[in-house]
Amino acid sequence: MKLKHKFLIIFLLISIIPVIFITTFTYTRYTKLIDKQINSITENIFEKSGEELETNLKSLEHIGDLFNFHSESDQISLNKELRKYAGDSEGYSTYDIFQSNQNIHFIMKNVTYSSEFINGIFVFTPSGPTLGYGLNSNIDVFPGYDPRKEDWYEKTIGLEGSFYIDGISKKDFLINSRPSISFSKALYDGYSKKFLGVLLIDCSPAVFDFSKVNTLNETSMITVKSDTNNVVYSDPASSEKSFTPKNSHTLIKEFPSDNLQLIFTVNYESLYKEFDATRVMILTIAGICAGVFIILSFFFSYSLSRPVTYLSSKMADSKNQKLLTASHYLNRNDEIGILYNEYNHMIETLSEYIEKELQNKLISLDSQMKSLEAQINSHFLYNTLESINSIAELEEVESIATMSLALGDMFRYSIKTQCELVTIEEELKHVQNYISIQQIRFENRFRMIINIPEAILKFQVLKLILQPLVENAFYHGLDYCQYGSFIRIDCWTESSFIYFTVSDDGIGMDEPQLEQLNLVLKQKAEFTELGHRNKQSIGIKNIHTRIQLYYGDEYGLKIQSQKNEGTSILIKLPKLNC
């Protein structure tokens, strides 16, 4: 997956997930808040509707209680008035009926004053007369109306003192009647429990009018049912409202004393529609934020990945490894600027390394060419040395045998081209072969001291670095054994480095000579055409150049010398295991 796409995914996750989380959280909290508010409003309306219904029912019950109230004092008692009409005979006069109506009106006027929903109050006595009066629209009972065969009358008697509620209907036995709700109740003597008649309170539908407390009138319906599940009252516009179990919630309150149920049904679907605009706004804002974040994610992923993409394309172009020149990236102070500048530094370092490696290969090739030149007639030289060695052994001339054997080993070692690295043990053996020849030539007039721990012998070093230095010490330091008496080789390790010293007690060098030699060592290696040779291509300069080109600039030779006291050459190499 490309880096740009990874950045895009990361930015989208960082931006979109919080938007989704915040939107979900806000939407959920808002929905719960709306649910809580709707439930609170619904319960409040339901509670107030119940209180309103209970208040009106108590007013009606209070009227019924006034007719049942029994008193033996001289004060007016409706219960006492009704006793006159309790029998079947006519033990009363027209004046008695008039007086009874006046007493009923007198007692009821204060009670009905605050109950505007009462149309009229009537008492149907057992003896026949109908007492009471109408309050609104001149309502009255038709003369000669006998309720005893009516269904409502029989049901009222059957309740034995409890109210019977007849739902909204037009009462045919009332003059100027309109659709109303009637409450009827059987009356009894408070003392003898004798039946005194039936009380009928005719009420307008306003007795169950909850419009004052129902602020959700358009999305709710209030129904009052009797214990027989008959609908006593329902909202006038209930038929126009749609209520199903899925979209509505119903609350029910029982009124056991009146055998009624208050049913409050709310259409939640309609209520929630009023808050849909806010929900849509929340989702719209979330969508806009998500869109903005997506655009920003594309922009930032492109902006952040573009420098890396550009750099990777340059690095992938192996045929055109050049320094980067995009200044707007190189001049940045952040990690991109560091990356671009480090890439340029890497290219420069790589170019230098390639150049040094090429020089090293040229030196190696030059050395191999020398070796190849030396291999001309190699079989002839090998056979000649073997013949000399054999003759010397036959003639028992040990010195000639030793020299020819050592010379043959040196010849084989110098022309070996398989690898530039050899063990210290192999390099040391090559030096010993050289020394054995020189000891014979100069009749052991000098000493060779070698101080190398056995544990170091298996480390690898560049081939042909010790013998030329020993040869240099022999010819220039000891001056062919005319001065001095020893050549010494020491070796030790420190950390990850190997150190050699090749020292002698010969004629040494004065300061100008030493300074000139050190200046030559600091010069860059020069190459001649293959097949040509100069004196500088061998010796100390050659060894120093080979070491630096092979291992690096921190390695090589350091020379210390004093006139008539000798010379010491320090060699620094990396520690390489075999």
C-alpha cells in the first residue's frame, strides 16, 4: 500500500471516527432528551387530566351526597324533602312539589355555581312527581315521562347508590336537549334506607373536557370508559386521528369508586416529527463536517506523502543517481529537509566510496598484473628452484637449500591472486622466509625479533604489508647491516583495531626527511598506465595507499624516526576474524 493511501486511511480514521462518535452521541442524547421531555409532558398532561376528572366527579358526588344527607334538625334537608314522595300514594300537594323544587334550587345554587358543565338536576320519585330544575337552555323533563321502564333507570337501581354514567347522547325525555352525559344515582333514606328515587344530573360534554390541560390536543386522544368497557367520552376529533400500537403510547388511570377509566393515548410518531428538523440539522452538520474532513484528509495525505514519493522515485531511478536540487525541500527545517539533505550526503559519500573502491580495484589489478608478469615461465622458475634445492641437499649445502626453499615459498605467496586478505600467520611466514634468506646473505649480522601473541595469528589483514616494511627497514634503516643490529615486529589489539609496529635501531631520519615522507603519505594515490612502473608504486607509500583505499581513511601508517636512533612504523588496521 502506498504511503499516500496509508496517510489517507489514518487521517480518515482520526477525523471520521470522532465525527461518527460525536454525531452518534449527540443524536442519541438528543433523542433521549426528547423522549424524556415527551414522557414528562405526557405524564404531566395525564396527571392533570386525571385531577380534572377527579375534581368534576367529586363535584357530582357532592351533589349526590347532599340528597343523601339526613338531618333531624329544623334546617332544610333534601333527604327529608324526598320522604314525602317515597310512598306510592299521593301524600303531597302541588304546593309541596313547588316548595321542594325551591328547596332543591336553594341548596344547589351554590354547588352548581362553579360547575358550568351541569345542564340540570332532576329527581324521579317513586310516587311519580319529578323534582328539580334545568340550568342551561331551559332544559326540563317532558311532563308525564315515566323512567321506570328505561334501561338507564334499571341499571341505576341495580348499582344501589353508585353513579351510573350514560355516555354522550341526546336525551329524548328532556325538553331542548342536546348531546349530553348523564349521571344517575339511586337515593335512599339516610335513616331507614328506604328508596327515595333516582337522581339524574345532566351534564354537557364539558364535564370531560380536558382541552385546558391537554397541550398535545392534536397528537393525543383522551377517552373515558366505564367498567363495562363502554366509551363514556372520547375526543370529538378522535375519529380523525390515527393511533396504532406501533406509533402510540397509552396511559390508563382507574377510578374505582366511579367505575371509570381515564385513557390517555399519545401519537409519538406525530410528536417526533416536530423534532425531525433538529435531527436533520444534526445529521446535515455531521455530513458537512465529514465531507470537509475527507477533503482535508486527501489534501494532507497528498501534501505529506509528496516529498517522500518524490524522493523514493529518485532513489528508484538507479540510472540517474544525482544530487537533489529541489530547494523547497532541501531548505525545510523539519524531518523532510533532514531526509533530503542526508540523501544528498549519502550520494556524495557513495560517490566517494565508489571512487575509492575503483582506486582500490585498480591497485589490486595493478598488483595482479605485476604478479602475472612474474608468472612468466613460472614452471621454469619453480623447476629451477626445485633443482637447486635438490642439488644443494645432495651436495649437503644447507644454506643453498634453505634459500631456494624460502625463495620458492615467497614466490608462490606473492603471486597468489585468490584473495587480497590473508591471516597474520601467513603474512608472518612470508616475512620469516624473507628474513631467512637475508640471514644467510649477511651471515646473521642482525637479529629479527617477533612479538605477536598466538591468539592474534588468525585475524585477517591485507596481503604484503609487513614484508615490504621489513625490507625497507633492512635496506634503509640498517643500511645492509652496516648500522644497527635488529628489526622488531610487535602486534597487539585494542577494541576493534589491530596495531603493528615495525621498528629498527638503524640510522633513522632527520626532521626534513621525516616531514617529506609524511607529506608523501598524505598525498592522494596516483596511478600510472598498466605496464609502467615508478619507484613510488612500491614501498611505504604503496602500502599506506592500499590500506586506506581498502579499509578507509582512518587506517594506514604513521612514522616516527630520529637520526642515528632508528625508525618505527605504526600500522593501524581493523580487527577482522577469519
